[in-house]
Amino acid sequence: MDLNKAEQLVSSKAEDLGRIVGSSDGQKVKSIMEQDADKLKQAVQSGDMGALRQTFDTLMQTQEGARLIGEIQRMMKK
């Protein structure tokens, strides 16, 4: 997916994404990610895909993370 298509998709799903992020699962995932905020920021800045993948793999092992990703995947198929 190119950048323009990704921007259009995010724009069209902004309300749904806001609802998901504001959900109890979204808030739990946010809390988990905030614990590693500095590590995530450095990984994004340096392009360290291994560190990003590890963070998301760990997140997906939580019930909240798995439900959140599942909900986002369902939303994207609509």
C-alpha cells in the first residue's frame, strides 16, 4: 500500500480508530506502550524494525492487544 492510499484509509476510518483507541482495550494497550515509550521512539527514529516487531509481538501476547488488533483488522476489511 502506498502512502497516499494509507492516508486515505486512515482518514476514512478516523472515527472508528478514535473509538478503538478510547476503548478499555485501547487504554490498556496505550498504558503498556507508554512503559516502553523511549525504546519505541528510538526504534522508530532509527528504523529498527526488529525492536518494533518485538514490541508488537509482546503486545499481541496480551488479551487486550490481540483483541485490539483483531478489531482494527475487522475495521479495515469493511
